[in-house]
Amino acid sequence: METIATNHAEAPTAPAFDRLRDAISTRTATFGVIGLGYVGLPLATSFASVGFPVLGFDLNTATVDVLNRGMSHIKDVPTATIADLVKAERFAATTDMDRLADTDIISICVPTPLGKTRDPDISFVAAATEQIARNLRPGQLIVLESTTFPGTTREIILPQLEATGLIAGEDFFLAFSPERIDPGNSTYGIINTPKVVGGLDQQSTDLACFFYESAIETVIPVASPEVAEMVKLHENTFRAVNIALANETALMCDKLGLDVWEVIEAAASKPFGFMPFYPGPGIGGHCIPLDPHYLAWKMKTLNYKARFIELASEINASMPQFWVNKVAAALNEYEKSVKGSNILVIGVAYKPDINDVRESPALDIIALLQEAGANVSYHDPYVPMLKVGIHTMTSDELTPESLSSADCVVIVTNHSALDSELIAEYSNPVTGTRRVLDRRSEGKYTNAVHK
């Protein structure tokens, strides 16, 4: 395992540091993970797989029961992996937060959603920290992995933990290390995605890096928790802004009568100074639509307006309506209106080949079509059931009959298993927010920017 070092003077270490470092080196340190979702479970199983005893914490009793029976509820973690680790007694799950006292290293992997006014909601982080504080003992390392605004580790978590009378850097250790999980990515996972670590002090950084090195190929220490917190927000703000640029390019190409995909692919031939991003129906998932708003909120408290973030959010949020307008235009060419038309939406997950619908633009597209009076159905091989507003829907099978009976087909998520030839042959018209159909289908691909 590789650590990219930073320059610092050697300082005497606390006894608690030495004991925990020895336990990590012998892999006898018990690793506790709070939150067993798409971030926490892969993290837990990765460290259990290299020999650490791991105890997972989750308030959902159904999740805990499933895991303790050796089954996985996360697509990226195979059931066989859970079964092997449970059988070997290297992984167990519990709802009993008092068992945090039995752990040596604790990772907080809980949700950090936005409130209705797009303010950060760190109530899950605060609740997890409260449970840790109740069970805090000397010699523990606490690492926050949940995405949040710069200052959370130092300003929110540290005071709660030091209210116990224990001192950070002496009795316990505290760091932030942003999760970088990309659901459905078969190339990069926990092990080979570099891990950024920022400790409250040098010993906290050193301990956290030493622990992560046990399972992760590259660990990158940074100067503070605030730097590490900012790293995650910058990464996803970079993506949100560049996706917004691609989306605005699509809007401009639409008005100019140009194929945006041809434009981007030709631009991508430049071997320097350009990185291709692609347009679509909007942005989804837990990270890219939300993380930039954590940074924008923090900057407001410092009397600074994050203009790029706000503009990118405005553009990306406008895309579902743009595509609903395209559906209406396509139907008009067949002398039909949206109201009363049967519209089949293909793909509702926020990205290809996963079952996650959080913040998916498909939800907005379906809701807008329903508000306009359309009869909306959907097909998604990964999402058998979907709730949009007050409507609960089930996925239809993709057949010649379901395609031909639709007045318009809308391709929202480009799952790799989609049969593009079937869609092209039996659909008329098709509005595509992704480049699923090629130009041979252009005659049916009415009013779509993406050919």
C-alpha cells in the first residue's frame, strides 16, 4: 500500500496512539461502521476481507437481519462475500449502539441530505456522534466519511466528543476521509480509489492513514479535516459545473440545429486541455446534485456567493422540463397532445446499470408528464417498483407491444442491457435524452438533441 507523504516533524506519540497502532498492525483492532448503505457496507467488507473484525451499525433492523443471515442488500457487494465474512465471524451487524464501546476505530457513513431550503441536514451525523460520545473511551479513532461542509469535523463533532472530558490527539483521535464510492463502477472501488485523509492533528492523520493503508492501495494525507472536506466538495462541484456546461451546449446546439454528440466527440479528439462531459436529462444520485450546495451554503455564511454552483444547479435542474417540452413537440408532429397520450419512460435509475433512483431526473420527467395529463408507464430492469409523488408504479416489460402501444417513448437512463434495435424498430416517436439510438433511427428520433 502507498501513502503519499507530507513533510512534518516527528513528535512524541501518546500511549493511546501506540496501542492503537499496534492493534492495527496486528489486525486485532475492531472496526465499527455506522451506516450500512452503499458507502458503509463496501467499506466494512473491504476491511473484514483483509482480516479486521468488523462490526456494522444500522438502525434499520431489516438491514441488520439480512446481513447477519449472510445476504447483501447492496448491488456492489455480492451476497457470497457477506456470507463468507459472517461465517468466518469477521463481520456482524447490530442495532445496539452501545456496542460502539467494543470498537477501536469508528467510521461514520450516514446520509447527509439537504433540507427543503437546500440547507445541509447533518442531523444523522450529529446523532451518530452523540452515540459515539456516549460510548467513547481512550484509544479510539473516529473518522467521518459522510460528505459535509468544511468545518463539520472540527466545529460539530469535536466539541461533542471532547465534552466527555477526553482530549482529541491524546485520548482519542479524529479525522475526516471523504467517501468516493461510485455505485455500479466495476473498475474503481474501495481498494483502488485513492483515499484522502485529513486528521485533526498529526497523530490523528498518521493513525487514520496507517489504518486505511491496510486495505487501500493509495492513501493521501492532507493538512486538516477542512482540506479533506473541501476535496470532496470540489470534486463533485467540478462534475456538476461541467455537466451543466454540457447541458447548456445541448440547449445551444438544439437552437442551432446541430448534433451535440458530434460536437463533443470532435472536441474530445484534442489530446490536451479538454475533458469530455456529456449532456442528459439532468443530474441524480446522492452526491453531484447535493454536494455543491453544501459548499454554497457554507460560503453564504462567509458572505460569499458561489455563482458557478448556483448557475450550474439552475441549468441542470431545468433539463427535465426541456425534455418534457421535446416530448410535447414530438407528439405535436403526430397531431397528438401530451394530455391523454400513453408515454413510456425507459430507465429511471439516476445512472446506468444500478438500481438507485435518488434525485433521479426521471422522477421529475415522470411527474411533469403526469401533471400534463399523460398516462405514464416505465421500464427499468433494475427498478421493479417506483414511487413518484402519490403514484406507485411497477416496471413494464419491454416488448414490441409495450413499445408500439406508446404514443411516445422517452429514453432517460441508458442501461447497457437495453435492446436499442427493439426500441428503434417498434417505437414511434422516440425522444432520447441519452445517445442510445444511432443515426439510422433518426427518422423516429424526433426532436431529440442527442442523435
